[in-house]
Amino acid sequence: MESVDVSAYQKIAGGGRYADLLVGKGTEVNAGSKVSLQWVLRRSNGYYVDGSIKMLSAQSGAVRVSDNFDEKDSFVFTVGDGAAMPGVNEGIKGMRQGGKRRLVLPVKQAYTLPIDRSPGPLPDGYGPRRQIERELQRQDPYNYFYLEVEATRVR
């Protein structure tokens, strides 16, 4: 996980912070935009939990993924429709297509219990979901998640 200067982080409405890792050049994300996100989720200690195929491939450098990547592994939602976590919904506003952003989300802006009914992006596997549940059950008000996202398509 690359280091980002603390002064680069800006507040997200409702709680949390974000910092741009790469500013995109495409369409800007606004309320009502349909967005395709690639993502990587980490716990507050930086421990990897889960992520989408393209972001994982780009992180490791092991696999080259074309710009025409199939969206089936993306988290696709409309900003404001309730399908995304509150922190993601607010944290991606103002991003541009092709941009990458790190979101630091307090637990209250991230997942909810039961995890199967939580807004996304939500890992598929039992192990990653169990890690999220354990973090939520701790009820630590200072606990947070890192979520690195890339807006691969905005319409």
C-alpha cells in the first residue's frame, strides 16, 4: 500500500476521509451517476481483506489488464441509490473516470450487520466477510477500513 501524506486527505460528508492517488481525466462522478468501481479493501492495520480482479492485478503487476476490462468483476451502482456504503457513496463524488482514490472510512460509514444485507462493495468469500464481521462486532469507534477505488467507468 503506497504512502499518502496526511495533509492530502480531505473530509467526507458524514465521516471519513479521502485522498486522490491518481486524478482521472474522464467524466466526473456526481449524484445520479452510474459508476463502475474496481476496489481493494484493507483493515485499519493495512491487512488485506479482499478486492476486485483489476485492482488486484494492477497492485501485484503480475497481470496486465486492458482498458476494455469486462465489468462483471466491478462494483456497479448509481450514486445515491443506497447500493454503496455511505462512505463510498460520498467519498467518490468529484472523482473522474480513470481516477484512483483511497477512502478511510470509520466503521459507521462502512459495512453493517448482518453482512449479507450490507451495502457494497462486498466481498464474495466467507473468510473476507468473517473478517469484516469481526471488525464490526468489536464496536470500536476509532476503528476504520481502507478502501482504494478506481472509477473505471462513469456514465
